[in-house]
Amino acid sequence: MNASIAPAANAVTASASTTPATSLSTLARQAGNVPLTRVSLAYIEPRFKLYLRFGEPARTLQLDRWRRCAVFLPNAVLCRIRWQTNDYGTIRWQLMVMQAGTPLDALQRIPGVRPGARLLLHAEDDANVRAVLERIDGIEALGIAASAVSPAYWRTLGNRLEARLPLPEYTAERHSAWLAGKALP
């Protein structure tokens, strides 16, 4: 198991237990009767982990000992990591940054995400996932929540990763420009 995986899984587990106990119907009313995005999470020690690296679920439901479901309001940005191993080592490492949508949005079908989401970044294999995790750590080191980062940055990062070009850094200036543009009518 990789050391960079475990702290994130523990952080999400800790925040999941502190999620307020609101009903799904209450959350739907808060979102304006918009369907909520449900993201499946799982943890089967020591073979399989499907967990959130960042994102703020409105609620987390414990389905059984191994499975959970995180519920997100529209336009929430989240990162889900899938890590799988066998007797010989890691066989799959996948990272997806996605944005929950509304019924009017064009959503992509993603396994374990209902009804779907806008896929902003998709990284597979050890080197690519590590590169994205380094960028996420850099963003958090600036004191910026990774879920508050511009969706355009995640798309750019994903495109640069696929094209094997140098990866852009997210700066405080870039974040300020994103927030200023968001505040415009």
C-alpha cells in the first residue's frame, strides 16, 4: 500500500462521521428539488479502496461494513481514487476529478456515480496519479481547498497529462482571478 493513500482515506472517514444527520429529502429541497449525485465508496482491506481524496459531501451513508455512499449537491467538485491490488502488487490506480451536475447538464456515465457527473480529469497508473496528487498537495499547501479550484484548471491539468506536456501549477493569483470571475453577474 502506498503511504500517500492512507492519510486521505482516514481524513474522509473522519469527516464522514461528523456529517450532520439530515435526510435526503431535506437535501433535495436545499438543492431546489434537483437530483443529488451519489458516489459509491468502498474499502476492502487489503485489496480494494474506492475513496474520496477531496470533496464535501452533503451526507455520507454507511451501507454496510465495507460500502458507503457520499451524496453531493449540484456543482460540487470532488476527487475519487480507486486503488486495487492482488498478491503481486498494485494492479489499478485511478484518480477522477468530477463535478456534480444538474438535470440540464450533459453528464458522463461513470461507474459508481449516479446519475453521472462532468468528468474534469481522469488519471490512470502510478506516475500520472502521483503527479496529480502532488498538484493537489500543492494547492492545499496554499491554503486553498481543492474542491474550490477552478474546473478549468482540472480540465487543463487532465489535458496536459494526456498530452505528456508540463503540468501547470495552481497559484493564489489564478485562484483569485477564478473567484473574481465567479462573482461577476
